[in-house]
Amino acid sequence: MTDTTTPERCGGQRAAARLDRLPPSRWHRRITLIVGIGAFFDLYEIFLGGVLAAVLADQWHLGHTAKSSVIAAGFLGMFVGAGVLSVLADRLGRRRMLLVSLCAYALFSLLCAAAPDLPWLLALRFLSGLGLGAELVLIDTYLAEFLPRAVRGRYMAWAYTLGFVAVPVAALLGARLVAAHRLLGIEGWRWLLVAGALGAGFLQLMRRQLPESPRWLTVRGRDDEAGRIVAGIEERVARETGGSLPSVAETESIPERTVPLGEMFRGDHRRRTVMWWIFQVLQTVGYYGFATLAPVVLTAKGHTVTASLLYAALSFCGYPLGSALSVPLIDRIERRTLIIASALGIAGCGLAFGFADATWAIVTFGFLLTVCSNIFSNAFHVYQTEIFPTGLRGSAIGIAYALSRLTSVALPFIALSVLTHLGPAAVFTGSAGLMLLLCLDVALLGPRTTGRSLERI
């Protein structure tokens, strides 16, 4: 039966329930594509750090500290950007910050491609990271607030599947451009930065068509505006699906309000905040540790830079595949259970990769590790949007994510030092231990969320 509520009446607390009961449509798939593809540039930039460190170590004769700095500079910018832009997203709006973040990244990435020396490169990588800092947080928040609860996990997993194509692309492009040395008289690694900037600039134009989140508008007291946006979406979905829309169950209409940051440390929110802060610090080591350090680890095993990038690219093909494999699982298996199972897979495959010497073993275990990594990643990206209320969602997720970026700043300095003195096996043994702690954290403190509305959770 079609709900006949007028646009004016569909504002307020009813907006969330009306969005949740919509059948999935071409409109939902379109915003998933436009918003989710932004993950491509975030992940491209993250994994580009390891490529640049391996390439510039040879071209610019970088030492241990300098190589670590190339990786850490982008993460330091992301730490600041995640803390600032995600909080602003709760104050100024999801759409506005989505536009600001990608615009800043495109500009500074293009300037980074022209960096004449290491200090300029580090400064500009920091600034491009600043722009990208909240990108994944904003993607998660925006999509979670629009997508119907029945397909929320599945559609967000598809968004990240598109994004993770960036990982093998960065490594394959790196391998080709490093082998070519120069293209049109310009060093190959600079083209990697130009490609990211131009792609992000094009996506920026597409994002200007996006509406503001009705859930956010409701929390800010802009009920009429939320109602108009929801009514427009309903009309479009009804036209695309060719049928009537389900009625809205009144019992699902639960009020939300503006939430002060201090609410993160009160009641049930305190338990969830502590759990998620611990999680974000630990997952950085297990998840990003492999991707950012793989080319450097492989050169430490005695492979050439070009061969290391090729092996890394083959291993990284597991990222989009693992993300695709998560799609049929993510709405069928409890999010918390899926996170724990895939984290154990990361720990086991990481150990095997660290001890492997043969090329087939390096590529095989690296590939399996990345498959597990993206089942893990998609599950936790959906999970984090579900455990905090709308008025606090961007800030709570963003601050926790900023902690993970801060860990990422320290990670290359610590990991490369361990790699130099103790070898690859020690790096991945330590990583496996931290992933086990992560599993305990989620099992003991994490709530169940799968299949429930954001307001009820």
C-alpha cells in the first residue's frame, strides 16, 4: 500500500522511517556509485604511500627515516582532516563536507606532483591527506543515512568494492611507470599523483548533484527541508520501481536530536566509544600495515623495486575480490561475527606472508590476506555507522578514525625499524597478536546491529 503522507508531514522523525522502508532502486544504486567511488581516491592515496617510498628510496636515495616520512606524511594529514572535517559534517552538513574534502585532495595532489624535493613532497602530501582525512567517514555516514536498512550493508560493500579497485591499480601503474622511468619527459611517479587529482576533480562535479541527508536535516530542526527531499526521493523510487511504496510503520518513528560531543562518554555510548577507539588503533596495524608496507617488505626480502611492485599488485587484486565476496555475506552474518572471523584470517595469512620466501607463497598468502582484509573492512565500515546516533555519527566515527590515522603516522617508523633489525616475520607476528586483541575487544564490547534500523540501534 502506498503511503500518502504529504511532503510537509514526512519531515521530522518520520523521514528516517520513510527512507528505511523504500525498496532498492536505480536511484539508490546511483548515489552509491557517486558517493562510494570517492573511496577509490582515499584508498589510492593511502596505498600510494608505499609505492612512493619504494620508488623514491631508489631515485632520491632516501634513508630509513625519509622513507617512513613519505608514508607517514599523508596519514598525518588524514589524522587532522578526519578529526576536523567529520566534526564539521555534524555541524555544517554531510554534502558540504563531501565536496570540500575531495576538492582539497584534488588541488594538493596535483601540486604534489610538481614537488621539487622531499620537504615539498612531505608538506603537500600532508595537505592532500588533510583533504581526504574524513572521506571514508563521510562516505559511510552519508550512505548509511540514505540506504534502506535491508540493503544497507550490501550496497555499502559494493561501494567499497569499486573503491578498492584503486589498490591494484596504484601498484600496477606504479610498476609500469617505474619501469618506464619517464613519460613525456616527466618522472613516472609524478603521473600517479596527477591521475589521482584529475579523477577526483571529475568526481567532484558529479557530487554537486547530491541532496543533503534528511536524517541530518531532521536532527538540525530543518524538518520541512527534510520532508521535501524525502518526498522527491519517494516519487523517483516509485517511478523507477513501477509500483506502490510500502506504508510506514509508526512504531519505527523514534525521535533524534542534536547530540553534544560529551555524549560519547555517557551511558551506552561510552562503552561503544571505548570499544571503537581500541578497534581503530588496532585495525590500522593489521589492515593498513600490509598494504602500505608490502613493497618495502618485499624489497627487504631481496626483490627488485619493479618486481616488488608487481608482486604487491598481484597480492592487492584480493582487495576488490574480498570486497565483492563480502556483498552476499554482510547482511546475512551478524556484522560483529564477520569482523572477528575476517580479522582472524588477516592474522593467519599475515603470519604466512611474513615467513614466506618463495614467490608463489608471497603472492598466494598476500592475495589471501587482502581478500580477508576487505571482508573485514566492509563489515567494520558498515558497523561503525550503526553504533552511534545521527546527531553524533560523523563526529564519533571521525574522531575514532583520526586515532587510526595517528597510529598510521607512527606505524612506518616502528614497523620499518622492526623490519630492519628483526625481519619481515617479526613485523607480521606482532601484527597478528594485535589482531587477536581486536577480536577480544569487539566480542566483549561490541553490540549486535545487523538488520536493525539506525534509530533503534
